[in-house]
Amino acid sequence: MTHYDARGLALSTDQAAVAAYGQALDLFNSLRLDPVAVLQPALEQDPDFIAGHQMMAGFMLSAIDAQLLPAARASLAAAAASRRRPDERERSFQAALQAWADGDMGGANRLLDRHLVDHPRDLFALQLTHMADLVLGQSSMLRDRIGRARSQWSADDVGYGYVLGMHAFGLEECNEYGRAEALGQEALARNPQDTWAVHAVAHVYEMQGRTAEGIRWLTTETSLWQQDNALAVHNHWHLALQHLRNDDHASALALYDRVVAPGPAAMALDLVDASALLWRLGLRGVDVAARWRVLAPRWRDQAAWGWSVFNDVHAMLALVGAGEPASIETGRRAMAAVPDSAPAPWWKQAQTLCDAVMAFGEGRYGHCAQLLLPLLPVAHGFGGSQAQRSLIFLTATEAARRAGDEALWQALTGEARARVTAAAGHRPRLRPKPRLEAA
Ligand SMILES: [Fe+2]
């Protein structure tokens, strides 16, 4: 009973389960809800469907939320318990997913490296690895892994548009903005449901400082991502960033209250966006203390200290914002206890980053800037996108301003102007230096 998916991958199950697998994959590719609900009945119908259980495990792992690790491990155990013999592709994928579920995302990523060399048309594995590359801060692989696989695809293949959308995002993260925008648009012309392609183009506008286009893009030019989509909060976060570029704090706050503030079902990724937006508003002097006090308990309940550097630092932002010394201490101790042998090498830097965040919260701005300056050249290890990591740079800049460190503030604001100028492809213009005003 071997059947094949739309790209020719062998799936050992019945025809109905193959159809469910394909439908769940298409939902996952476009980040629409709810692929789990589509796949689950197929697994109940055929409990020996190895690739189906692996897909379910991948759904759980892709959320980057430690609360879902037990479910991921249960799915992998179900795959291992199948009465069918796994083929080479299934064995290879199982090993990688197991490493990820055991806490070694870096090791999983290396196994997926080879898996995708041997199976470049395994679209689920390709997207999952793309997400791992993002979390691990592997910018060049966001581009090159997709480029490597793309040569084994043809434009007529089912799902090829999603490959283009991922390539667009990878190109954007590698500062190739023109190609990224063109590929993102091409992906969307093929499939308007491709939320990742919408997101890739939104990143282009953000990095090039094209504020009006960015707002139009996420309000009037695209809309399918706004409902029932796992990226709805994050793309609204991008829209809020464009409002902040316009110094339109009211619109950013309204978006926070309407969409970004976590609802009951919010997962860690949503809490990350909430922390990141409130922190940026706070850097701009907007009073968000009441919102921090609502957000912090969510992190207290959902933080899984020591599993994700990126999540832990965003949890710390909320705890510092809300002024919760006991919870801050819990987090600090848990992060300090992560062994040096842990797969994500950025734990030590993350502790420094947390110390800097605490210093900022306590008004020790000079110390904050001093801690952050050496982190700027190695910030990619924090993971996430360039736009997300710029939080570190923005904090250093504002700390320098509030500390009255004119030289550092001039240096960092000059760096930021030069970066946007270069990204936009403009020739640099000589402008009079702005003066630092007393905080
Ligand atoms: Fe993003």
C-alpha cells in the first residue's frame, strides 16, 4: 500500500491518508489553521502511518514552544512503534526529529542538512528546516538551503510557489532585497495564500525603510493572512513596526491591543511578538507598564527556561517590564544552569543580554550600553530575523542616549542611517549630525 504524494515522495498508507497528508501540508505551507485537525483523523484511521506521525511531531516542534515537546515525543514514539518497516527517508527524518525533540535543535539541523540533500523534494522537511535555520540564526542557510533544493524542483511542481516564498525570505535575510521582493511577488502570483511570501516582502519594506509601501502591503494589498493564520500576530507585529517608523505610537498601540496582546490560545511565538512590541514602545518612552503587568503572568506560566535562548530573553523583557524580581531571578538561575555543552551556544551571551535588559529596567543606562556593545557583532547567534534581532541594537542606542553618552549615540544612530541607506540602494547623503538631547 505504498502511495506517492504530489511530489513523488513514497508514503506507506492508504489513499485517504495520503490525501489528508497533502491537505495538512498545504495548510502548514501557507501557515493556515488547522493542519493538526486535518491530519489527526488519518492517524486514527491508520495508526501505522509513519510519515503522518512524523508530520504531527514536526507540527509540534515548529511551534518552538517547549510546552508542545511531550506531544512531539509521543508522535515520534508512535512512528517508531509502527508495524511497518520505515524506509530510508523515514529513518533519516525520524533521527532528526528525535534529536530536536530531545532538545538538540542544532544537531537536528545538521541531520536535516543531509536529509534534504538526499530528499530535496521533501517539502515538509524543507520548511521545517527553514524554520530551524531561522531560530538558530543561520541567515545564509535560510537562502542557500532553499537554493540547494530548488534545483531539484520544476516550476510545474505542486508546492513550487512555497519554495519560492522561502527563497524570498532567505534572500531578504541575506540583504538581497531586489531579488527577495521579486521572488516573493512571484510566489504570491502563484498562490495568494502564501503567507510566508507576504511576510518575506514585508521584511524587505522594513529593512529598506519603505514605510508607506509596508503599510499598504499589510493592509490593502494583502489580507488572506489576517484570519485563521499562524502568522497573523507576527505580520501585525510587522505592521506595527512600520507605524513606529512613522512615530505613530497610537496606531502601534492600537494594533497591540487589538491583535498582538495574547489571547487565551497564544503560543510562545505570539508572546515573543508581544514582548518585542511593548519593549520597542517602551524604548520610545511610551508608557506600557499596565500592558507589561498583563503580559508577564503569561510568560510566568508558559516560559520553559533553558530550552530556547530567543524565547527566554523575550520572557525576561516582560518580567523586567512588569518589575517582577522573583520571577526574574528564577529565569536568571535557570538560564545560568544551562550546561556549556548545550547545543545552542548563545546561552552565555543571552545571560549578558538579560543583565543588560535588567540594567535598562533599573535605569542604569550606561551599564546597559556597555554590556550590549560587545554583543552587537555576534547578535546573529540570538536567532530570529534581522528585524527581530534589531531589538538589541535599538536598546543599546536608547541606553546610550539616556546615559548621555554622546559619542556612542552618534556612532549607533549613524550606523543605523547607513544601514537603511545601503539597504535602500541609495547613495549616502551628507547631513548635519543631529544633536543628542538630554533624556
Ligand atoms: Fe518577521
